Amino acid sequence: MFLSLDANDKRPIYQQIADGIKALIARGDLREGMVLPSVRQVSGDLGVNLNTIAVAYRQLQDEGFVTVRHGAGVTVSSRRGRQPGQEALLKSLRTALTEWILAGFADREIAAAVRQELSSARQKR
Amino acid sequence: MFLSLDANDKRPIYQQIADGIKALIARGDLREGMVLPSVRQVSGDLGVNLNTIAVAYRQLQDEGFVTVRHGAGVTVSSRRGRQPGQEALLKSLRTALTEWILAGFADREIAAAVRQELSSARQKR
Amino acid sequence: MFLSLDANDKRPIYQQIADGIKALIARGDLREGMVLPSVRQVSGDLGVNLNTIAVAYRQLQDEGFVTVRHGAGVTVSSRRGRQPGQEALLKSLRTALTEWILAGFADREIAAAVRQELSSARQKR
Amino acid sequence: MFLSLDANDKRPIYQQIADGIKALIARGDLREGMVLPSVRQVSGDLGVNLNTIAVAYRQLQDEGFVTVRHGAGVTVSSRRGRQPGQEALLKSLRTALTEWILAGFADREIAAAVRQELSSARQKR
DNA sequence: GTGGTCTAGACCACG
DNA sequence: GTGGTCTAGACCACC
């Protein structure tokens, strides 16, 4: 698995993991039906407690991104569950863009960064 | 003050306030040298604990967005404040874009949303 | 066999199978004395591990719904099987009804859904 | 709080708690804006670990039934979030009714039990 | 082997 | 005071 944790990141570990996996799905590195590494394996690889990984996986399940089959591992599910809702989507985008504006970037530069991120987020598609 | 709090927002209140003020600065509603309302007044307006407002102002001060002068209120400082660092900027943008991708939006649509948000964030400039 | 498994169902597979067979009995599709397909056949049909089917049949046997005769297959037994107990019956009904109430349905609507389900569950009688 | 745990209940403790609170909301014992007892208090009252209660509250939050404000307690929120979806509602009702049928109850008796449960679930309305 | 639940106890963040 | 996160370690259920 190509997940990395950042101690300086303010998000909790389980959230970093869940977000990382979402990014892998968005990128196409993880596709429908693929099996995710077991809770125990991720725990060992990242040096993080079992429970913490379980919380991340559980969140992904609640949000409909993965299907958990009890003794049989976790797989990427086909249809995403509920979306965050247009409102939430806009809010997080707005916050991110505000930071860029305050850092002094011009619209042109921000748009370029967005284009770059989009293409890298879709590399495997 | 044109700040609104959202109980369903997952950010802590002090962060919503700090972000809101940052957005007002980015928008140009608050410009260099302008005086922010007192901690006490914001506290009353929003019905929020004094300490909470103080924490928000303290963060804005730490990040260089405002200047606190004892007995003379809080003013917007010039814009060479400390940036969050390129890494943090990218991370927050990346997370927001990932959500849009997973919600099924095409690059075209996302770029349009970005353009719209940018122009509305700069309305007053 | 007219059993279908749902990966998104939170019940374990063996429970889905056992419940499905109970429903077939309740509906009258399976009647006293009829022979159930072998563990091996169900396993093949559904693509499920042999042990899992065995657990389901074992539960049906424990609850008195079927009779297992060595070498002679599994047959539906007469209906004086062990009931779950009034308490358990009420609890599961109560949980289901609570969900309907919280979803905003009126008593009239809930009662209608109950009537419909009852008649469809008894179609073959 | 009028929550009780049943060791014979097959649902996990956190689920019993979450379901119990949902029932209190459906019943009208807990209304919009009311404050739930703190995690620590429930933990003490029921003799259950803090984390277990936290999991229950978190589930209620994820499902939109309560609003959590960090240092300020948990309150019943106004609008329920996403419903379980008509499919899930029907499935749980169908399972419950099947049990009653297999226990030998007539439609008349089942309908009566439903009526009784509905009225008791709405006592405070 | 897999994931799920629960405990005890620590430390942090928020108001 | 409140809730949030994380750990270590136990035991259970499923396949």
C-alpha cells in the first residue's frame, strides 16, 4: 500500500488513512472489487494500532466506499454511497481557495495548481 | 460583522471564526489598517464564549493577519503574513478536489466551480 | 433454490441463508416433509464456502425448522419448532417500527406497509 | 436516562445504546435541542467503558440524529439526516414479520402487536 | 486467516 | 467540565 502518514498533519491518523484511500480510489489505483490490505497488515506497515485502522475502514464502509465481509476482507465497492452534499463540497473547496488567495497567488496560478492536481489525481484512470 | 456559524460544520467554532475573517480579508471586505470588532462585541453578536473568540484572534495574530495593540484594538496588518507553507496549501486543495472527483464530477465541472468560487471570493477587490 | 445474497446486508451470510429459508417456509414455498438441496449444492449455487452453508443448516436444525437424517438429506419438519421467545419477537419488531417512525412515516402508512408485507409473505399459503 | 442494556441481546452494546436513544427520540422523550447526558455520565450509569458510549454517540451523529459540540455536550438535532432508504426499512420489517409468522401468529394478532408497539413508541408525542 | 467489539487508561482539544 | 483520539491487549464471530 502506498499510504503515508504525516505527523504534522492536523487530521487524526484514522482520517489521514481514510482520506488516503479515498484518493487512491479517485486516482484509479484502487478499483471496484479490489481487495484492500487487511487491518492487521496496514497496522503493521504503518506502525499504528489495529483499532485506529479499523476506525478508518469503518468510516469508509459507512460512507459506502468499501464493502466489508466479515471473515473475508474489505473490497472497494461499486457505487459510492451518499455524497457529502453540494453544500459540504463547496465549503471545503472555498476554504482551500481562500488559503491560496491569502498566500498571494493570482487566479491564473491557482487555476494552474488545480489543473495539475486534477490530472495527478486521475493519473491511472 | 458578517460572520455566520454553522453547528453542522465539523471545524471548531474558533476555526470557523478565524477562517471567516480570513475570507473577509481575501475578499477585500477587510483591508489593511481596518479595525476589527472587539472580542467582547463578537462574543455578544455570535453568542459565543469570550475565550473562543480570543483563541480565534490569537490564531490570526500568530499567522500575521492582524496586529493587536494593547488598548487600541485589533487591526488588519499588511499582507506579508506567514503563509501556511506550500505543502499545507497543496494538501488541503488536494483533499477538496478528491471529494469532487469521488462525487462524480468531471474536470470541466470542477474547474467551473473553482472559477466561480474564485470570482466570488474576489468580488470586492 | 430461490435464495439471494446481498453483500451490503449487515447480517452474516449464514444468517441471510437461514433467514431466507425461514422466509420460504413462512411463505409456504417449502412445506413439511420437502427436501432441501444439499449443503454441497447450495454451496455451489451461491458460490459460498461449504462451512457457511453448514452453519446455516445447523441453526435451522437447532431451532427445529428442519430435520437432518444422516445420508438422507435435510427435510422441513413440522411446525412446532422452538420459537425465539416473545421477548425477542417484540424487540425485533420494535426496532423495525422505530426506524419507520424516525423516517417520518405516519401510523397509517406503517400499518399499510405491514399489511402488504404480511400478504406477500403468505402468498403461497 | 432510561436506557437499559440486555446481555442476552445479540446487538453490540454501543448499538443497543444508539437504538435506545433513537427510540427515545421517536417516542418524544428526547426532543429537538435537548441535551443528552455526557459520555462520562452514561458510562458511569451503565457501567460501560467511555469509548463504547462514544462510539454510540458518534454513530448517532453520523446518522444526523444528534449534534455534537466539542466542549459543550450533545444535543438532539432538528432534521434527521439521511433515512436508511426504503429498501433497508422494508428488509428489517420483513425479517421481523417473518419471525412472527413462523411463531404461528395469525395476521390479526400480528397487526394487533404492531398497533400496540406503535402506540407505545409514540406515548409522549 | 479475516474483521468486530470491548476494556483500561492515557493525553489532547474545545468552551 | 465536555468530547476526540490513540494505545495495548483481550476475546468473539465469521469464512
